[in-house]
Amino acid sequence: MTMGDEPLVDRLRQFLRDLKPEAQALLIAELERSLLRGEDETGAELVLQELRRFARESGRSSPRAGNLARLFFQPLEPFLVDDAATHKHPGRIARVSLDPIWTWIGRDLLPGEVKAATDQVARAFAANDSKKAEEVTRAFQNRVALRMEQALNAAWQDDKAMRRLIGQVSTPRALEDVQAILKVLQARDKLAAFSARLPGHIKNFDGQMVDDVKALLESPVSGGSPLFLYVLVIVMSRLASPWQLIRLATRAAGSDSAARIAETPYEITVSMVLSEMERMVGELKAELRSGKGVGVGALLKAIHDAARGLRTEINLSSDSPWGRELSAIRTEISNMLKAEIDSLPGRVRRLLRPRPAKEITPTTKLDQTDIAETEALIEFVGICRNYAGELAINEMTQRVYSDVQNYLDTSTQPLIDALRMASDADRDFRHAQVEAAARFCAKVFGDDYAATLQKAADLAVQGERKAAKG
């Protein structure tokens, strides 16, 4: 597991932000084209997401590839979520559901028309006529919306038609997905107008900003109650910390009381934040299982901040529905991280334990992958310490980290002594153990401590060589 890549992710974001607008546009276009070709480039969606966000913040429109499906789904972008299609997110659609829905549109909803519209869009882009491509797409969206509405109306009136519709769409949340897409397509102009009134990125959603956004949500430009959930999703997509959406609820209730909040239309913001927390927990689980650990530190921080925000800004009793849901999330995180954290002391001991000379031959080696993974795990547990309280892992994390600290503090000198007394047969192995210990100590005690240990190892090797020459 390669923990500690949060700085790497941050450096990637900064690199992308520093690109000239023209370079950002070219990169977006190339990544779009590669995805359309079916090339699953690692991290492509993450890079695209960041580039599009920068474009929104600067007021530029990000280019889209000349593909009918991508142009068709473009109004849905703020409402897409990278999560399992079975997980409910109020007002949002799982990105993985778009492919089966597109297949349904072309096969059952408007058979024959997809190819014609696709060809028209391709010709428009070939002629560098983006306006024409947009007109074709918009007309096609209108026809799809009309047929979707007809299909849904038929489904509500006839059980057989409903079963057929669910089977044709073939997503786990078929009816909810179709309803959401229909709502967004029918209201795309109103939603775009609302989006244009919001800042592209809201670093801290507090104070006057909450009042301003709340006033916008309650103004005619928001589209009223039929679009209330969807404009809330748009607001959440602009927040650097999505959990801060609940500040609209406390402001509307004029209180931090969960009961008072539940009486306002903004109660849905709490469910939205809890669903987003569950999504992040699932992402964290996948990262830990993959062993890559990209952005684990950032995920832990985001989950921690959301849990703390819910607990400090809303008076949640432990027996309330929201309180029970938050408690279940924290328990899931604790159970998930326990195996990772508890494995650390054993891994360190296995690599650094003093071995008698008879167990070591000139070919005995330390596994460099094992060393790197253990070093990363130490850093991971260190990150967990920062967020242990809210994630219900405080006692476990402190115990394990203290155990590793004590072991490293007492085991390094015996390793140096063993290196000083080493023979030709075991010198390389014992030197490798000291170098591994230095890497671990750098994570636990700091670079100065590790440098001192490394210097002691170098002196031990030099002294041994002098003795051999003498």
C-alpha cells in the first residue's frame, strides 16, 4: 500500500492549475478523445474532473469531445457521482449508470434516431461548427425527454409496463435514474441559469456566503420546489468541503436542533452529506484493498471533517435516525482500519528482528517491497492519529503507534552492534536491516533521528573494514 500520496495528489493538482488555459483545453480534449475510444487511462477521470473545475472557477467553458453521448449527458455533469449504482445519493446519478441508459435510449426509446443524430454531430464538429452540434444535441435531448416522460407515465399506470421499463433500463435504480435525467433535461436552462449565479468554487461556506446562497435558493431563479433538490446538489458540487452544505439547514432552522432542522425543507442536506460520507468510506475501502492507497490521507481528512462537522454543528442524539447513521459509518471505518493498523507492529518486528548468524547467508535478502509497504503503513497510521477521535480509532491507533515507537527506540542499537560485528556472510543483510530501520525512524521520529542512525551505521561499517585490514 503506497500511503502518503496526498502530497503527490496535491502536486498534481497544482501542476494542472499552473498550466496555461490553452494547454488545459488541449489536455481536456485529448483525455476526452481517449475515453471515447474506450481507453481506460489510469487517473484520467480525476484529471478531467480537476481541469473542468479549474475551468469553472476561471469562468471558462471546458471543451467536450464531439460525441453525441457526451454532449447529451453534459447537463448531468454536476449530478453525477462516482459510486456504485446501488448506493442512493439524493438528486444524483451514478456515472456507471450512463452507459446502460444510453443503450436503452438507442435500443428501445428512440431506435434509429441515435445514429442519425450521432452522424449530424460528427459532421458538425468536422466542419468546426460547434453551434450546429449543440443545436442537434439540444433537439435530440428534447425528443428523448418527451419519450422518457411517456414511458414513465405508462409505467405508473401499468405494472407490466413498469416491469418492462425497469428491465430495459437495467440499472439498479432504474426508475429513479430515468426520473432524475428527465428532470434535469427538462430544466437544463433553469439549472444553468442558477449555476451561473454561483461562485465557481466556494472555499469556506460560512457567514454571509451561506445567507447569499440561501437567498438565491429561495429566489425565482432556483426554479422553485420541483428543482430544490437539484440546485442543492449544484451548490454542494461547488463546495471545497461538501459537508458544509448542512449550514443551510441550521441557518434555515435558526437552531442546531435536529428536530428543528427536520421541520425545514433543508433537512435533505443532512442525508446528502451522510450519503457522501458513505461514498467516501467505500472509496477508502477500495483504496486500501487495492494496495495503491492514492489519496488515502485526503479521504481520511474529508471523512473526519464531515463527521466532526455533523457532530459539532447539529445536536444529534445517539438514538436519532441521523445519529444512528453517523454512528454506523464511524463503526464501519473503525472496523475497516483495524486490520491495517493492527498489522503494523508485526510487520516492523518481522523485518528488524535480530537474527543469529546461522540464519543468514550471502544470498539472504530483505524484501524491498515489504520494506516500502511497511514504511507507507507507518505513515498511514501516523495520518490516522490526526483523525483518530472522529473516526473511533483513537485508542487503537495510539496503542499501535506507541508500540512501534518503543520497538524502534530499543531495537536500533542492537542492529548497529550486530552490523559492527558482522562477517562477510551477513554484513549486507544486517546493513539492509539498519537502512530499513532508518527509513522507519524517519517516519516516526523525524529525518534528523534517521540521519543519526544512518551515520552510526556508516561508522560501524567503516570501523569493521578498518579492523579487517588491520
